[in-house]
Amino acid sequence: MTDKGIRLLGEAREVVAKVDRRLFGVEADPVMRRMGAALRAAYRVMCRGEGRHSLQRG
């Protein structure tokens, strides 16, 4: 990866982090915070490979 590509990825990470904080952070709407927590929990389950079969059925 080039230096420019590495810089670009770093900038993209910063933008995504800002959006994530705005949508799901401590000052976000309580419903959005709960949704963010549910999405993070689902992602952790998928990363562990749990629930894979139920996801494939749908």
C-alpha cells in the first residue's frame, strides 16, 4: 500500500468514527444508542461464528 493510500485510510477511519459517535454515542438519541449496542453485539456474535446457521437460513 502506498503512503497516500495509508493516509487516505486513516482519514476515512476518522470520518467513520465521527459519524459513529454522532449516531450512537453518549449524546445520541437513546433509541439510536440501543440500536448501536445491538449492532455491536450482533457483530461480536458473527465474528465468533455463533449464530451463523440462523443467519444462513434467512
